[in-house]
Amino acid sequence: MGTHYFDVTGDGAKDAFVQVACHTMTGGSPDQVEVFDGASAASAPHLLDTLNPVTSSDMKEVKNVAVSGSVVTLSGEDWSANAPECCADIAWSQTFTWSNGNFQAGALNTHSK
């Protein structure tokens, strides 16, 4: 899991992109990204949105967060119904565009690994 800093809102302050995992007893891989406003106080961060790609299973893993201007691209791996638990067999990517104070999800793109 990781935290990345980009100014996606265009206000001059770097926003925090935090990769988080679903809370389970055994932990887990990052499966969504929470975005916090970089202009808010560090003692009281303001959550802008949670970027949660909708993939084919609940086992998706966010591997990469990239930003270009107001467009955030998440990419990672997922498991099909026939994949063994050890080995993801699907690669995916999805864009989220910051516009008018919120993120708009783009289409999910997938392909076999």
C-alpha cells in the first residue's frame, strides 16, 4: 500500500492518494484509493472521494496510481472465476476525471495477462 501526492484539483496544493485495503483479519492487498484534499489541515484532512474500480471480482488489487492533469488512472490485477487464488489472470485499468468538484469514473478496461 502506498500514498501518492498529486495536485488533481488544480488549487496548487498536492492532494493525497492513499491506497487502502478492505479490513480483514488477514489484511489484504490495496483494492481502492481514498483521495484527500491537500488544501485542508493535516490534522483534519477532507476526504474528496473514494476511487473504487468495479472489477469482475472482490479480489481486485490496485497496483498503480498515475495522474496527468485532472485524470487519475488506476491499474492493477484481478482474478476471473477460473483463476487459482495464487495467480491473478486479468489486468485492468480505469480512469477517474476530476471535474466540477468530484470524480467521474471512466470505463473499466481489462485484458488477460
